[in-house]
Amino acid sequence: MNKFGFLTVALVCVSAPAVSAPGDMKISTFLQKADALQAKGILALASSDIKILKAEGQAAGESYRTRLKSDKMNNVAPHSCPPPKSALKSNELLAHFRSYTMAQRQQMSVRTGLADMMKKRYPCKT
């Protein structure tokens, strides 16, 4: 999927209800859409799901960055401590999402899954 640049996060359906806001999509839905796009190969470029996945990833990333800024402004211990210029590849995010059980995937949002990954990947050293 990376070679076509379908997903970015700086980064989707088991009959899921409509998502109210980007980033709130359930991980199970996100993975199903991502897998369907991957199966289409180059034809996936014409799919509207690419925009949906990109919006989900961007909203989750923005929510994460906002959380870090809020922690800093409020003198709260940070959620996680990424380096100033960290990059996340779509295959890394998808692998993290696949590490959850099916029950967890159906309950957890993309926003929460990304934050969880960042906490595991960049824990703060005390």
C-alpha cells in the first residue's frame, strides 16, 4: 500500500454506522477499507475511500498533536514524547491496528488507536 501512497498519517467495513467526525471511525472499519483498497491495486486511486482514510489519519494525527500541546500548556505530564520530527508509515499504523483483538477493533476509534501507538512507541522517560 505504501508504494501507491494511499495512506498518510503525519495517517478503513463491517456494516458500521456513519462516522460522525474524522478520526472517530472504528479501527475495524478502517482496516476493512484499507484492505479493500490494497486489493484493488492501482485501481484504488479512483476510489473515494482513499480520501476517507486520509481524512481519518489526518484527524487522528491532529487530535494527537493537540493533546500534546494541551498537556504542555497545562503543565500536565505528557501523554507521550515523540521526537520533534517523527514520521509514521502507513504499514506501521496498520500493523499496530491489527495487533488488537477483533473486539477491540470494533470498539476503538482510529484516534484512540493512533494515540495508543504513539504512547507505546514514544514513552516519556522520567
